[in-house]
Amino acid sequence: MDRTIVEKIISNHLAEGKMEVGQEIALKIDHTLTQDSTGTLAYLEFEAMGVPKVKTQLSLSFVDHNMLQNDFRNPDDHRYLQDVAAKYGIVFSRPGNGICHQLYLERYAQPGLTLLGSDSHTPTAGGMGMIAIGAGGLDVAAAMAGEPFYLEMPSVLGVKLTGKLAPFVSAKDVILQVLKELTVKGGVNKILEYYGDGVETLSVPERGTIANMGTETGATTSIFPSDETTKAFLSGQGRENQWRPLKADDGAQYYQTLDIDLGNVEPLIALPHSPDNVKPVSEVEGLPVDQVCIGSCTNSSLRDLKIVSALLRGKKVSENVSLTISPGSRQVLQNLAATGELEPLIQSGARILENACGPCIGVGQAPTSEGVSLRTFNRNFKGRSGTQDAKVYLVSPETAVASAITGKITDPRKLGRYPEISLPEKFVLSDSMFIDPAIKPTNTVRMGPNIKQLPSFTPLSDRLTGEVLIKVGDNVSTDDILPGGTDIMALRSNIPEISNYTFCRIDQAFASRALKKKGGFIVGGENYGQGSSREHAALSPKYLGVKAVIAKSFARIHMANLVNFGILPLTFTDKNDYEGIAMGDMLDLDVKELSDQLELKNQTKGSTIKVTLNLSTLEKGLVKAGGKLAAIKLKQAKKS
Ligand code: MIC
Ligand code: SF4
């Protein structure tokens, strides 16, 4: 039978289940990756599983998020991660090496393999023809312990690319076009598989950009074929032997298709405060800009910074604009330096930052009050930049440069001639910032005082009662549930402390109220928990006593995280019932039997609301047990 690329890779990695849309399947995981801000928890969880060495082909630990070292907390985390890596057989990427997804694409991604990463943008590696999925740290820890990854078999949405991009239009505009069509929830339970002759016109880093931001559609992942372009990229990275061709069979069937003629794509921009609020740049041209930030795992590859360099050559950044550039990796920086392409960036007045996430996650470079900030990043949720009333717009590197030069939002096609750039046949390579665990294994793991052991939780009670602690609207992101930024991120290894910040940007009193009321319920709208994979957004509410979240619908990773930490994710059977619950209402739910349909009693209103529990038997077992860690520990203990 003719198959899609997704079906080919999944069937090669199927550990349990049937490859039928909507069925629970278990996937064998070849590689894992973590980054520091989700990694400390993932490794505490892994250590709690009692496995002496990772069981994957390759596991990597990157440090790229919490890079500021204002006090001991972040550096202590870095040291802990380095020790854990050396002890358990994990490759460690030192702080300053670059952003995990960029580095992984350059040095480790391989067509045909599976990758599970504790970061929602793990799908970037789909640009290399991999099934690369973002998950909570506990799921990644389980994969390192040799467990398969469980998910609902997604449907495959075929995105057919034809034609060729016009000058000044690039991969970011393509994914913004996709977001415009699919919105931030159109990709849920889907994998976006790209095909068609337009694919050949895109380099691997450009495919990476598109796959990266597929995350914003809610998709499980995105994937591109592996072709001659992939081979050339791997060869440039000295890894040609890792190439294999991969494409969908001619008669492969997609569940749904989306056609994009690359020639018709124009420069696009996502307006505040959602990545799917997409308009043509020409519609918002002329708006004065205070800040432009180039970088993040979406747009910091050598391809992107080469075009930025070519467009900035001989130009000056507007005196009203602060332009920052964060290269995706040390390799990108070295290659720019080797060809003289770093010079125009310096000359233009750009502020060159460390090779890290930086402004993307609110670590530095907060915009001015009510400032307009244009960013080549993937998320523009309110407040994520560090300035609550700033307005963040998402754009391509081309639009970013044009606007940085003129000081206002500018269609890059006005810049004149589009420079020709190409990737080197052989990249300048240096792997000195990766530490191979085989070279210096250790048994000592040093933990600073800010790293606290994981709280443990009791099994689910038969009856859940309590108040509605908060009621929120649609598309609430994990940045709303537990924000990023330097102050809060420094507490990622300390659950009791970080839980005090739960919902702090929406409702300052949430944490104290939850503790005072001894827990209760959260009520949410559509796509609750979109965005980051941070399991803190489930673990902190759990720590504060939250028993269940009742929403119109959930984002995939967050829902899995809720299950992993023993919080019931319930959906309204009739979405109109959302209106029938208010904050402060007293709820009562009998969960002795975790059936698919449950009756929620609203004691305050005297009403009964039907709610749905859309979980597999396995997942129900995890929630009952008080979370996945308890369940895995039990399984490992039985094995040994
Ligand atoms: C993000 O972009 O929001 C992050 C920070 O990379 C997160 C991970 C985290 O919260 O640590 C993600 O995307 O998963
Ligand atoms: Fe880092 Fe931003 Fe990418 Fe998240 S989205 S991994 S914070 S660069």
C-alpha cells in the first residue's frame, strides 16, 4: 500500500497499537533532547526512575534558556545538568553553544528517526525528515528510561507546495500563511507533511523554520521529505553517511490537504497577541517600530543571518530602533565570521547577543512601555516579551531588517535588489562545546540549594470537591498559566517556590487562594494550555491542589502533562455549559469509576453538567495512580 512519510517512519517505530487515526499508539524513540528550563525537572524525574544509563541511541542535554547568571540559581542548574549528563550517558551542550533546535538540526538530526524533546519546538527537526515531537519532561525521561512514547495516532495533513518563493519572501512567510489558514488550533492531533515540487526550492534550514512554527498550529509535528537538498546539507555538516532518501509514495493518501503556491506568498506579519493573527505586511506598513529582534529557534540559522548580513551591508539601523541579533549557534557565528558576513552586522549598529533563546522567552531585551517590537520569533503572547503592554509582531528576517533600517514596519520588497545567498558546501565545524559522556563519566551529581526534590502525590480520591478557583477564556497559553522571564524561570527546579507564580499575570491572588481553599478546579475555554511544553504549568497547579481542569478543548502537550501529574482533564460535553459555571462555584464530581462521561454537580447553581473524559485506559490508570512517575517507578521496580 502507498504510504505517507509519516506512516513509513511510524510503522518502523511502532511499539504498540495500530496505525489508525485516533487510536493510541506507542512509538519507539531513537533520540531525546532536553533544554535547561525543562531539563532539570526531566532529569530529577529520570533519576527518580532508578535507571543507571539512558537506553536511547542518543540523548542530548542543551543549555540555552536560562542563560543569565544573576545569582547562583541558573549556574547551579547548568552544573547539575552537566553532572547528570556525564553520569547517565547524555551528550551535554554547554551554555553558549546555541539553541537546542538549531544545534540538533546541524549536528544530530537524521532522516527517518524519531526524536522526543522536552520543548514544544522539537518539530524543527522535521525539516530533516524526522518524526520529532515535543513533550513534557516526564515523557522524555520515560523515553530515556527505554519506555515508548504514547500518543493518539494523528491524521496526516498534506501541505502541497508548488512554485518558488518570490524575492524578499521566505520560509517564515510560508508558515505564517499556514497559520493564517489553520489558526492556533487547526493542527491539533495532526501531523503536517509537506510535499510537492516546491519543497525542492527550500533549503534544510528553511524547512526547519516551517516545521518549527508548525507547533503554533497545535500540530503534533511537521515533516519534510529527505532529498538531494537534505543530502547536501548533511554533507556540508560532514555527515553525508547519515543521509537516506525519504518521500511519500505516489499514491499516498492524506486525510486532508492544503495547497500553497510559493510564488503567491507575500511578506506576512502576525499582529499582537497571537501567531495566527496574520496580515500582509503591506497592510500595516508605516507603523513606527521601537525594537527589532532577530533570532530564536525559528529564524537564527546561517541561511537567515546570511540574508540579514547581506541586507544590512552598508546600512545603518534607524536611531529609534534597537536591533538585536541572536545567532542560533556557535557554528552560525563562526561561519559568518569566516566569510566576513559578521562585519555588516556589527557596522550596522545591531546589538549582537549570545547564541541563546534570550528575548524570545523574556530573558533580557524587554521592549519599552507600549513599545512596538518586531521579532522573527514564533510566539507573541501578551507579556511574554517581559513588558505587559508591549505589542509584539512576528515577521521574517527580511521584514525585520527592512523595518530596522527605516524605523517603521516596511515591506522588504522596497529594499531593492534581493541578494543571492547560498549555504557553504562545507560548513566551518567545531564540536568543542559538546561534551561526550563517554570521555569523562562521573558519579557525582552536584545540586545547588535552589534545586528541590520533586513533590510526590497521592492517588486520585474517589470524589473531587472544591471551588472553581479561576475561569479563563480561549487559547490560554502555558505562558499565562506559568510565565517565563528571568525571575520566574530561575525557579524551574523549585516547584514549591515557582507554584506561587501560577496565573500571576492574570490573577495575582490565584496561588494564595488555591492554597487557602485547599485546591479546587480550573475552568478554561478552547485550546487550553497552548504553547510551551513546560510541565510546570501542570505541576504547579497540582502542587496548589488543583484536582481537575474543565475546558472546551485542550492543547496536546499540556493535556498530557496534566495526566502525567494526576490532574483530570475534562471537556464540556456541550460547550454551552461553559456559561453555566462561574468562579467561586462549588463543584462536586464522583470519579470512583473513570468513565468517559461524568456528571459534574454545580452545588452553587444546583445544576448538573455533563463532562467528557477523553483518555485511554492507560492514561486513566496514570491519573488514578496520582501521576506517571508513580506508575513508572512501580514498573521499573517490578523489572528489577
Ligand atoms: C517556549 O518557547 O515557550 C519554551 C520556553 O521554549 C518552552 C519550554 C519551556 O517552557 O521551558 C517550549 O516551547 O516548550
Ligand atoms: Fe527558545 Fe524561543 Fe525556541 Fe522556545 S521558542 S526554544 S524560548 S528560541
